[in-house]
Amino acid sequence: MAIVENSCDVAAYVVKECERKNLFLNFGKLQKLMFCIYGAVLATFNQKFIDDEPVATDWGPIFPKLYKYTTKEYLADGVIGYYNFRSENVQEKLDHQLLNVVDDVISKFGALSLKDITNWCFKRGSPWFIATNGGNATEVKIPDDVIANYFKNIITKKGINLD
């Protein structure tokens, strides 16, 4: 599996797919979708595929490089579109198996409202909850092993189980 060097490249693909599927997306939901993708890929392949690592904040898990890029470039109204990102075709960089996981995450988690995906990320036992000691810390790295173990429990042979 090839590693995509830039989280913004993957974010561009996520935005494009959400637009294609007519799924609501803003900066907060993009960060949470990226976290779910990161976790699903770790759990499935036991390997990172982007150069950015999630940090637990008051707003949930974020990717600092992606956050810096999106807030610096596109702070206006929080609504984003594919035009906000480079036009690089990430689909060509990702192998077929990885792309299947990314697309499955977009389909399952992308259909959730911002409130529902936020609540899911904050729930007891989640990587964010563990890293922040139940919300008592902020700006802490979320360990990859915690993320991988959590997502291994929600990924089944039938796909992603959000229950």
C-alpha cells in the first residue's frame, strides 16, 4: 500500500466524493471523516497512509496540517467544496483495497449529521475519550494503537458497524 504524503490530498478526495454523493460537509465534519478514515485504514491494514496524525481537541480529533491548511486558506463560511483543494487526482495514488475502505467510511460516516458524528467521536471508550481522559485534557496526540484497536471492533466482514 502506498502512503499518500499529504492529508490535504486525501481530504480533496473526501470532499469530491461527498459532493458527488450530495453529503453535507463542513470543516468540522471533514476532520471527523478524516479521523474515521485514518482509523479504518489503521485497523484494516495496520499501516498509516497519511503524514498527519490526529490530535484530541475540544472540538474532537483533528489533523493539525489539514486544520492549518483549511483555516488559513478557507476560513470564510466553513462550507467547503472540492475547488478549495488542489486538483491532484488522489484516486490514482491509492490502491484499490485502500480506496474501498475510504469509500466505505465516506458512505457510512458521511451520511451522519455533524452532531451525530461528533457524538460518535466523543462517546465513552472512543480514542478521543481515552486520549483526553474523558474530556479532561486537550491538544494531546491520540495513539495509533488506541485508534486501531477501537476501529478493529467496528469493522466487520460485512463492513462498518456503528452500533
